[in-house]
Amino acid sequence: MPEARITKRTVDSLRPKGADYYVFDTEIIGFGVRVRATGGMSYIVQYKAGPGRGAATRRVTLGAIGKMTPDDARKEASKILGLVAHGEDPAMNKRAAREAITIAELGDLFISDHAKAKRKASTSAYYKDIVDRLIRAQLGTMRAETVTRADLAKLHLKLKHTPYQANRVLAVISSMYAFGSRRGLVPDGNNPTRGIEKYREQGRERFLTANELDRLGAAIREAETVGVPWVIAPDKKTKHVPKKNQRAVISPHAAAALRLLILTGARLREILHLKWSEVDFERGLLLLADSKTGKKAIVLNAPALMVLAELPRLGTFVIAGDSAGAEDERPRSDLKRPWALVSRRADLDGVRIHDLRHTHASIGVGAGLGLPIIGKLLGHAQTSTTQRYAHLDADPVRRASETIGATLAAAMGDSKDRSEVARFRKHFLP
């Protein structure tokens, strides 16, 4: 192989021949130029991967002629040969980097081999949505090994307006790296989510007042009978303009679902996926084979039993969907449209369908039933979950306050007739 000091003049003098050939530098052993038969030229560095004559010969391409100067190529070659001298194999390192798993590939394996196999279908679907919609779009093409804490902190900051979602993204990525570590897809201990401070999440418990419950009941009855006036939501675009006096009616099953949600405090999926075979009328129970917290029994009070008893049986599921009675029957997916109609008619702006469950709990706590009992009714796996309603359990605190207040008022000579206090409360409190 020809040798010459690799300079700009040397490079400019090179011409293609009938086959590829190399010109090596006379000063740095292994540094040279590869000239393709097609005319393309690039700087390369060649070395032996190990001691002895039998060691494999490796070549690393430094860059194309014209995109880097001979001096820059010479410096890069010196760095690589320095790594070789310390026992490294830069060519294989570069190849491994090309073959390293990307965030998108790690996410796909996490969903298929972990979430779908070991988590509930709803949890797996939730993880997949996070991976596809938020993680893949921002980090998908990055190699999992090269993602840094700064990369994830930037993504977390981008989602600051939805703090709950931002924190869930970090949680899913953390689980992805833990899975990848167990599979040997990323180095042990490589989890770039560590050290990123999560956003504070404000718990949201919205309880319907007696007046709101009255409006809700009236709206459901109107919606399932004569229908509620159809109006276009101001934030929605539609080509269809409602006709004069046009009304929207919800099905008996949708109305029953809304009533069961508030009467039982059950979760949405527990009602929508409920099968008739899981309803025990004799003992007044819903015997769920599966739920968010596993196998579960829900107590049916008299009004809830009445709702179920009057509901037509159209298929396997209590709340019949579009495929009711079909061979491949599926449960109803949601109650978005019925709830939107009813909540708008009842003037319950901002009230979520999950707030019906909170309202069920708040009534029980306010009646002095105690947090342990409420936790059992709602099927809470952790007592800490029920503690969110502790501030509603005010009866013991109120009695203590009344006793102290009466004693102090009497001592100060300011005692009043309790009937006057009752009239005051009735006049000023909602």
C-alpha cells in the first residue's frame, strides 16, 4: 500500500483507479485515506484489535474528504489509536452504539413483554398511550443508553401544565429502564429519571351538594324520557345545526349506569364491565371477578337493587353496548355523551363522572359512618386512600368545639339561646 504524509496536497492529488485502494500516512501508523473505485474518498484509521499476528484488523471511518481537514482527521486518528493502546476496540464500540436499542424499541418491548403480560388490560393500554403519545414523539429515536437526566428533565418541564401527566411519564420511563436492565438491554443502574423532582399533585375531590344532586336526578329523568334540549357546546365545531325544539334522549342503560355509579360508589369500568352473572340479587351484592384492586364485592343498597331489577337484559353485560347480544359482545366503552348531556342540563360545569364516587363517599363520611367502613364500601386497598375524606368527618370535632365554645361563652356572660344560632345558620349558610 502506498505511503505519504497525509496533507491537503496529497489528498488533492489522489485519483480513483479500477478498485478501492488506501494511502497511509508516514507519521501516524494506521492513519490514511481510502479511495473508492467510484471516486469517493474518506479518512480512515486502521488498527489491530489485540496482540499477536492473529488479531483482527479493524477500520474506523473518520469522515469524508472535504467535510474535515487533514489536520482534524489526524487529531481524531490519534485519539482513536490512543484508545486502542489502552485496550479498547473503537470499531466494535461504534458498531455496538449503532445496534443499541432506542427508546421507541425499549418502549415497545416494555409494553409487549411486560405490561401486557403482567398488568391489567386497562393499565397496559394506559402505558401504551403514554409511550406512543408522549415518550416516542420526543425521545423515540434516541439510544436508551445515551438518554440523560437533562433530556428527561426537559420533557418533564414541557409537560408542566399537566403535572399529573408529567409525573406519570417519568414513572413509565423509570419502569421501562428497570425492565431494560433486567433484560440486559441497558446497563444495570442506568435510570436517568433518578433525581428529577416531580410536580406536586393536588388531590381533587368534588362533592355534589344536596341542591346539585336534586338537579342531577331531574336531568337524568328528563334525559331518559322526553330528552334534554340539544345545544351545541361553544367549544365544539359541527356542520349540523340543531332543529327547533330538537331534544337528545339517553338510553335506559346509560341512565342506569349513572344512577349505579352514585348509588354504589363503584368505579366507571366496574359498572360498564359488569355482567349479569356477577349480580347476586338474593344477597344484594355485585361479585366482581376482577377490578382495579382485584376480586371484589360491592354492596347493593335498596335503590341500586331497584335500578338493576327494572333494567332490561339485552346481553351478557348489565349496561348494554352497541354489540349487546352479539356473538362477540363487548362492554360499553364510556359514558361521555350521556354524561355531557346530563351534567350540562343540571348545570354541573366542571364536574367529572368520577366525582359521583367522591359524592357517595362524602355522604357516608358526613353521616358519621367512619373511614374504615367507607374504605370497605369503595374497595380501597390502602387505608391512606380513604384519608382524603377525613376532613369531612367533622362531627367529633364539631361537638368538641361546641362544648368549648359554650363553656367560654358562659364564662364571659355571652351565652345565647341555641334556637337563635340555628336561625342564624339557616339564614346565612347555603
